Amino acid sequence: MVEGGLAYGTYRGLFQPEWAGPLAKLVVLLLVGYGLYQNRHLKSLYLVLVGLLLNTAVIFANGGHMPVSAEALERVGLGDFVPVVQAKGDAVHALLDETTRLPFLGDVIPLPPLRKVVSPGDLFILLGIGGVVVEGALKSSRPRLTRREQALRVLLYLALVWLLLALRA
């Protein structure tokens, strides 16, 4: 919520993106880090931690902003967002260019069905969250399930997640 508020305030001209973006990212990193620490018993969250570290590296290497590819934005149908990022109207993103550090870790992966551009770190985070769903399915309150029933339950959970993502697009 803090990140969204600072991003919206920057878009409306209330905050300067030079400090609002890095502040938003710092708050998010602290909150997510605390959540990961409190749930460290869930092994799949270590994938989330890897994704968080990758995103943190590219954000801090680029002055507190996540670089985003103009090409990738065009491919997912968000080309109208490019001038906003160019004009520094977004507190979170900066347009990827020749001065970008660690460009391969930025938002460079277009996902046209979802109209999103994501980073490799985001993919690790998504895998980790999917893993938590699988862990939750396997650690059901009914421990007497056979391996086949456990596998079916996991597949049903993953199908449900995929269906929800597909309906959102």
C-alpha cells in the first residue's frame, strides 16, 4: 500500500520520483523480509528470497528504480506507459537504456496474455509462491492421503491458480 501510494503521488506530481521510488522499495523490502523471516519454516519461500535478492540488486544498482524495457512494454500492449516512465512520472520504474546496470535483471520479460512485464526475480517469487501452495496442499490436515491423492490435490491447486490467472487476463 505504501509503494502504491507513493507511486500514485508521484504520478500526480505530489512527490519527487528521485526519493519516492527508493523509499517505497525500501519499505516493501523491509516488510517482505520480515514476512520471509517469520515464515522461514516454509522451504519454498527460499525461492521468494532469491527473487527478492535479484530484484533488490537491480533496483539498488539503478538508483532505487526498477528498469523496464520499452520494447517489452510495447509487446504486451502497454506502450502508452513508456512516455510516463520517460518523463519520470513513475516512482517505481526507470526506462532501460545503455546506462542501465544489470539490465538482464530488470523488467524485460513480456507476458502478453497477462499484459505484464516481469523480471527474472519476479519469476523466482512466483515459483516460490506456487511452491507454498504445493507445500500447503501436501501438509493438509488429513495426513492419511496416499501419494496419488496428494499429487492429485497439488495438481488441482495448481490448476486453480492457473485458472484464476487466465480469467484475470
